[in-house]
Amino acid sequence: MTNPPEHLAGHESLDLHEVINFKTLCLAKSKLMQGLVFDQDLKNLMQKDVTQSMQALLDLQAIYKKAPFETAVPAHRPTPILN
């Protein structure tokens, strides 16, 4: 297994952001649906999903800290059209 890069590229940061949002939505849905389920085996499986999802989000957030939130402004920019 190789070590993760020290910094993420812009597109990688965006992809990771989308994965974190999706995983957060799935986690919320699993937590909410547990109240509607009466089968104990299914509840246990959903609880396991919640626990694993929370750990996955912690891992993803650690990687997300390497995402660049600023970028350098190029020296040669096009002149804006104001009229």
C-alpha cells in the first residue's frame, strides 16, 4: 500500500467533497430509518452501517484536510468586459 499524497489536486478535492457529502447523507438516512425498522437483525445491520460510516467519515475528513482551498491567480488574466 502506498502513502497518500501530501496535497490533493483540485479535482481530487472536489471528488472527495462529493464523497463526504454522499456518505453523510447515507449515514443520516440509516440513522433515521432505524426508528422505522422492527426486525432486530435488520436494526443490528443498520447500526453496524452507522458505526462503519462514522469511521469512514473520520478517515475521509483526515484526507480532506490536505485539500487546497486557495489557488494562485495567474499572472496573465483576460481583461474583463465591463460593458
